[in-house]
Amino acid sequence: MRKQLGLSRVHLLGHSWGASLAVQYVLTKGTRGVESLILAGPLLSTRDWIDDANILRRQLPLPVQEVLKRNEDAGTIHSQEYQDATYLFYSQFFFHRQPVPVTPECAGSARNQDIYEAMWGPNEFSSTGNLQSFDVTHRLSELQLPALFVVGQFDELRQETAARYQTLVPGSRLEVIEGAGHMSMVDEPQKFLQVVRKFMNTIAQ
């Protein structure tokens, strides 16, 4: 893609699984022409992600937690009761801003649940797909370029986990978007842009 578009120099930003791709790209192709790396709510370890999800689940009202566990134990995770309880998790930690802001340019875009489940699993806190053993944290020290971690205040990737990742990348920084969940660029687009611009301006100096 870079070759076809003539992008000899880029600032590479990846969000969630896109951050997994961004890290893998740099580790595989090297840093030539990559001016900086921005990892927003990054999935860098499935085990860490599930651990964080379990911690966040315990912040939900007790009846909601009981619905989730009861249906998981019974194998009825496709029940409406379970889906409703899952939505309550999403409304706190995926899109924290409710109602979810409308993004006109994405209107009509369909979600492909089959691909999601094949790669990840049935929901954000259950990984049964191809990524269930994914972990690149042991290679983060190899990222020898300016790097920024961005997470929402209520992100599925908890601030504590992001801070640990940040310590593994030499010279990297961490920014927290107040009032945002995992989809921080949708929950708080102006704050997200400010953080990215501030970081990129430091690289340009």
C-alpha cells in the first residue's frame, strides 16, 4: 500500500487489533520511513485483554454479572438475556458516551460477526478464535522509534495495563482520553485529535 501510494514517510496509527497490525508491521518491515507509532487501545496480549475484561466485569452491577456467568455456565450466550447484559458492558467500556455518537461516513456499514468470531470470539471478554494466544508484549522493547500509547479513561484496555506496555517501549508516552471508552476517537474525537496532533508536533520539531 505504501509503495502504491508513494508514502515514503508515514506516521502509523493503529487502534485495537489495528494496533496489533501496526506493531507487527514495524517488527517485520523495520522502521525505515516510519516516523512514529501511535497505538490506541492496543491489543498486544489476548491474555492481558481478558484479564482486564474480567476486572471490568466486576464493576458491573451484581445482577448483570450473575446473568453473564449463569448463561456462560449453561452455554446459552446467544440468549437475549445474555446479549442484553453484554450490551451493558459495551455501554461502559466500548462506547462510553451514550447514546453512541453517529458517524455519518460509517452509516450503513455492516458488522461482520462471522469474521469477528473467527478471529476473536463471541464478545469482547471471551476469546476463542485465531487470536486467543496472541501476545507481542515480549517484543515491545524492539520498537526503536517515537511511540505514543492512547487509551480512554474507561477503555477495555485498562490504564494500568497500558502504562505497563508504555514502560516496555523505550522513550514512549502515554495519554489518557478523559470521558472515553475503547472507541476514544468516537467518544471524544476532539480530545483524541488534540493528543495525536500534540504528539506528532513533537516529532516534527
